[in-house]
Amino acid sequence: MRLTDDLIATDIAAYLEKHENKSLLRFITCGSVDDGKSTLIGRLLYDSKMIFEDQLASLEADSKKVGTQGENIDFALLVDGLAAEREQGITIDVAYRFFATDKRKFIVADTPGHEQYTRNMATGASTADVAILMIDARKGILTQTRRHSFITTLLGIRRLVLAVNKMDLVDYDETIFNDIVDDFYAFADELATDLEIQPIPMSALAGVNITSRSDETAWYEGPALMEYLENVPVGDRRLSTSFRMPVQWVNRPNLDFRGFSGQIASGTVKPGDRVKSMPSGKQSTIARIVTADGDLPEAVAGQSVTLTLADEIDASRGDAIVTADDPTEVSDQFQVRILWMNEAPLLPGRRYLLKIGAKTVTATVNAPKYGIDVNTLSDVPAKTLELNHIGVTTISLDQPIAFDPYDANRNLGGFILIDRMTNDTVGLGLIDFALRRASNIHWQAMDVDRHALAEQKGQKPAVLWFTGLSGSGKSTIANALQKRLFALGKHSFSLDGDNVRHGLNRDLGFTDADRVENIRRVANVAKLMSDAGLITLVSFISPFRAERQMARNMMEDGEFIEIHIDTPLDVAEQRDVKGLYKKARSGEIKNFTGISSPYEAPQNPELRIDTVNRSPDDAAEEILDYLREHGFLGA
Amino acid sequence: MPQLTHLDRLEAESLHIIREVAAECENPVMLYSVGKDSAVMLHLAMKAFYPSRPPFPLMHVDTTWKFREMIEFRDRKAAEMGMDLLVHINEDGVREGIGPFTHGSAVHTDVMKTQGLKQALDKYKFTAAFGGARRDEEKSRAKERIFSFRSAEHRWDPKRQRPEIWNVYNTRINQGESIRVFPLSNWTELDIWQYIRREGIEIVPLYFAAERPVVNWNGVDIMVDDDRMPEELAKTAVMKSVRFRTLGCYPLTGAVESTAATLDEIIQEMLLTTTSERQGRVIDVDQSASMEKKKQEGYF
């Protein structure tokens, strides 16, 4: 406890040397308000002198005003941070608390117990080394105890404290304690085979077995809670010892330095170690471990470093640098467990973004094979996953990734799912194993129709019909737009007079009849591309309203976007990039739109682009904004 | 095999967070308030990208009432580190003559700080802004994610926080939204001091005790830093050995009487003290949930 250390007053320098080298333990507390969870945390903070006088004064005032402990301090008020929580007397979100003893610094994730806040509990559990499960000695193991045990072990915690609280209310009865412990062991066998469980009888309110063992439970021979927390080993002991580091950032200050920055996920690394960059599998040797404090002779799991390699191999963000002796597997299809964390249920077959380490890919999540009832741990049939549901399913990615099974390495086997439209984090997943052959996947019956094809590309198909005089800038703007679409990862194709007339329409001339046939064919091609889910850019003079209407009628509602590149004749003629106007004026070219053939300007185009006062890039941006606003570009 | 200490683990986590923002966010900025937490955050940013420079600028929202020593320190530090520094002042507030003595702490802070910050973020269209807030500072901060999302109006919705699993951060935002990122979330005040000591990080001298002219205003000792203090009040100034536990606008920052003139003495004093850090800030005492309310309104 910090105030108990005389060194603070007598020799601060010595105290600080001693305390600079503490270890750090992160733990989570699970339970509801009734179990005394908040009381326990308040007690830990209070006993380790982490509550200051001004905080204590406001706590005492609040306790009298809204507390549930009569004249006593209501520690729950200390930890319920949000106004809504204090008013409703419930805990909604994870609160992080900090305290330190002479041995350790602690970070406590105080998590809500109610089922509807499971995702908040998952947030807290995902970074914890130990879980404290609060149990009311009068009630024993409840459904929620089972749920909390399941969620915490699912997120990878293997050390559990069974905190049998409120022992004061059952006269510190050993038999009651033992019965509860036996109940829990029977149940815990189904959770995982490698759990380390420490049952402790306690009274958080009375301070029994919190900081030291108390006389009230003379029959109990185990550690007090604080003794346990100060001595339990830190870290995930199942973590693979093989070196892995996801590349977060490629460090290139100049042409002579190329480093790969990241946080080491597991194992250790030294200069001279043989490594591979995954998924490419290219091999090299560690040259240096660079940090701002100088090069290191060795780096270990948890450190954020920058590695340089002896060979110029191409690794980029999202790749993993791993030991060549035991590289990760690489696959694009997996069996996974998923915890769904969004109000909108999982849509099987839909494409979600999947982020694992520093890598983000697109994933199709198939319908669950089965769900898991978190209260009974039994398998239940499931067609989808709803908020807080857990299921086993398969996923397939748009590209292969480096991974370890989650149970071997939570840093390389855990991922989040992101909805591409709302950008919400909708689920978390754990990789169990790769499906070696595509035929192993049980694909859900799903017709590969135009919607599926578009969904796969993360966009809505559209036909962008650029119409305007020769030389108005149609192709230039379409080109600028297509570059932007490409950069955004959208799938598009450009049809223009020049590329179509040389092939498909080379039998057509420039008579009115041929112009109509030209447009009919181009519209049909655009329609097919639209069915394939593409954003198609059609740049044709297309001077007649009737033909543009025909093209519009062929497309699905809302997919035809008429863009009038409204450049006045005199401006287009002045530009005359291809020298066509000159030839038309001299009579060398017949039926030239605007000179010897009419142009019927659109009456209600979706977009009208003035090119006199703006650049093609500005025009492309305007069209891009339109597409974005109308949902053509997905998330 | 080297064992990581708690400071090593905190540092590594912060470096990971800072790099993740640089790698994924379109237009990030680091809010630099010139205080000790900002000093640590800047130090971590320099480390995260070494030997490169951090690929984002620093920004200071200057309320025009900061201690003069802070401004000097800010400009010198940014130059030394080779960082681009953007300084934003709410000119509307300046035109209206807003100040803590004339308008009180609430109006001054809202106009010059909260509105000023929103203006600056809108002006430069930053999609992510690093802040030096810590979870141990205040109850609503204890519940905030490391990546905390703000609507186009800069509002925080505590009921719609995204789950934050492992160290896999979802940095995606919708049009107009932005992220506040807190790389020091898991640091405590003591961690900050210990780290400053371990790394030899330079901080503004105001943190160290010295003889300074102070007056008592609304029950708090504040320093006479310039001639904008009302004459009646300035007349009452006495010299005292004081230091500051947090730094902000000089009329809103309470001095504590102290003789702690070295880092070790400051830490010693802090460990033996019995009041929490934010007590010196006039801004928080209004009501217990005031920070939560301010955050919802866009105060970082």
C-alpha cells in the first residue's frame, strides 16, 4: 500500500528506484451490483489509499444522498461513472480503475454483469490476465456466474478467482463455501481443461480476506485476495513462444532505412534470427532491433519495436514477421467462434470487414453451424446470430492471411468484424482452424444473382451515362472519376466511343440510324456490366433524348445516372482537341453533332456539370460525392 | 530474457496506439496542451516513429490566458523536436473580449477552449485527434474507450461506445465523424511522473516550486502572470513558494504551496498528499458529472 512505505518520506529516490520496476497485472471483475463487486473494488482502492480526501468527501455526501448502505459509505457510487448509471443504479459500461501495492501495479476492468452488456464485459475481458467472479454466498452459482465464466474463458482468460462474497451473512460457514466451490468445479470442467481456479471466501463489506487472511475464516488455508493478485504470474501462459510480430507501420525516413514497426505478439527476437514475412513466406534475417533508446540485443513479447532485415524483402502493413523455424499458417477459410455484439443481427452471406492484427480484409460469414447457449453451454440451432449470441461458423476471406489458432495465440487468432455501412464493430471472432480445402466449406444455398455480385464488391451497381458534345470533356472526367473509384477499391469499367467503335460497333457509321444502334448496343453492354455489379462509366455523345431514355429504361430503377457534361459549343469548338470541329466546319466530316447534326440536351439529368469554370478533377469529385450520398459506394 | 516493468508495458501499449492511428487515420493531429501529460505523449510519439518524425502535426488551442512560460515552452519544444505546430485561437471570443475575470470560468472555457477546439478541428478537417487524458483522472473518463468516437458535431455518446477488443482497434468513421484517441488511457498520475523521471522528459518549470506572486481568488491561490488581472485583485498579491499540479489558464489554475523544487520532491509530495489532482482546476467543481456533460458537448 503506498502510504505504508516509510521510504516515501525518508528516501524518495530509493523508493522510486524500487517502484520503477513493478510488474503490471490486469484483471476483470464480473458480477452484478448485488454481488458486492463495486464494494470490492471500492474496498481495494480504499485499502490501498487510492481514494483521496476530496473524493472521499464527495463519496460520503453522495452516499447519504443516493446510497444504498444507510449511513455507511456506498462504494458502488465510486465506480459508477456515468450519470445514467448513477441515476439508474446500474453499471452499463466497463470502468477502468488503477491501484498499486509495493509489488505490483493493477489495472481493474470493472464490468457490468447483465446479459445485455455482454459486449462490454468482452471489452474488459479481452485485455485481462485474471478474472474475479463474484458470487453471493447466499445464492451460490447462478446462471450469470456460468455466463461470466464462459465469456471470460472464451476471451482467453485461464486464471479465475471464485470470490464467494458476503460470507458474513452466512456466519462464515465452511460447508456453504465448500458446496459452492464443488458446484463450480463440476461446471468448470465443461469450460476448459486448463483452468486454474482459486476459490476465496470473503466479505468485501467487512474487509474479510481482502488484504490479509482473517480470523473469521480460520478454516480457510488459501491466500487472501490481495496476496493472490500480488503473486499470480502475469501474462498468458498459453501464449506460443514462437516469434510473431504483425507489421503496423513501415518506417522509411529516407532511402537508406527501411524498418518494420510493430508490437511483438509472442516469443523473442534477436539480430541474426531467421524470419519469414507472411503470408508471402519470403525469408530474411533480422539485422537490427531499432528503438529511440538505441538498438536492442533482444526484444520480447509486448514490446513495440522497429525491425530491419538483412534483405530487401517486400513486407507491408498487415503482414506478419515470424520465426522461420515455426512460421504461422496461411489460409483464407476458417472455422471460427463468433460473439455477436450488434443490435442488427449477423446476415449470413454478407461481406464484413475483418481486422486481425494490423490486417483488414473482407470476409464472408456463413450461416452458423450452431449457436452456444451461454447460460447452459449447450449447442442450440441457430440460423443467424443476434446481439450477445455466440456461434460456430465458417468464414472465407478475399485474400489469405497469416494466423495462429486463437487457443495458441490470442494476438494472431482473434479478430473483429466491422459493418461496412455503419462502421460499427459488430462482432469478435476466434479462429479455431483453417479449412484446408474449399470443398470443406458447407456453403449456404445462395443464388449468385446480381445483388450477390454487387454485395461481394461492396457497392451498388450504377450506369453513369456521360452525355455532351464532342470535346466537352466526357472521357476526361470519366477517367478522373474512375481513378478515384479505383483508389477507393470500387469495381468499375469505362465504355467510350473510341474503344467500342473499334470493336463491337465497327460496322456502324454516323447516320442517325447507326447512332441509335450504337447506343442500343452500348446500353446492352452497360446493362450486363451492371448485372455483374460494376459501376459502368459510359461516355458517348448520345445526342438524342429518345436513345438515352431507352438506355434508362433498360436499367434497374435508380441505377441509371445521366450526367450532362454541359460545355457550350463555342467552348468545345475552341478546345477542339482532336481537330474534329475544324474538319466538320470544312465539310470534311458529315453529320457532326452540334455542327451538322442536332444535340438534344437532357432536360432532367441527375447531374449537370459545368466545365467552363471548373477542372475535370473538381467535376469528378462532385460525381463521387453524388455516388457516396446515394449509397453506391457502400461503406 | 528481459522482464517488462509496468512502465515498459504502458509505453509499448501507447506506441502501438499512436502507430495504429498514423497507419489508419486519414488526417490525424496531436493535441498538445503543454502540460506534463502532453510532454509524455509527445515523447511517446517521437519514440513510436523513430528514426522517422511523427507523421502528424501538433496543435495547441490557445485560450490566450495560458501562463506565459507555457507559450515559451511550447514554441521552443516544437522547434527542438522538429514538429509542425498549429496554434488556434477562437477569434470570435477574442473580439467579444471573453476572459475568465470578466465572464467566469464556465463561459471562458466553453468559448475559448471547447468552441475553439471544435473550430480548429473543423478548420483542418482532422479525422483523429490524440489527447493526453487518463482514465484515473475522473469518473466518466474511466469509462471511455481508448478510441472514442465523436459525431460531426463533436458530441460523445457514452451509450454508443464501440466494443474495444484486445488491441485491435476499429478506426473507421463515417463522413464528418472524428475520433479522439487517448494513448495515455491506462497511465496514472504516478506513472506519468515516474516515466518523466525515468526518461528525463523536460516539463514546464511551473511544475516546480518557486517564489511566485499569488492572489486569492474565489478561495484559490492564483498567480499574477500578466497585467490583465483586475487591478483591485492584483494589488493583493503576495510572494509565496508555490507550484502547479496541472497547467491551464492562469486565472483558473490553483497554485499549491510547496517547496518541492525537484522531480523527486514533487513525486514525494504527490504520494503524501491527500487531495486528487483535478481539485486545483476550477472547471470541475461545478457539479459531479460536469466532465461527462462537457464531453458530450464536445469538450474533448
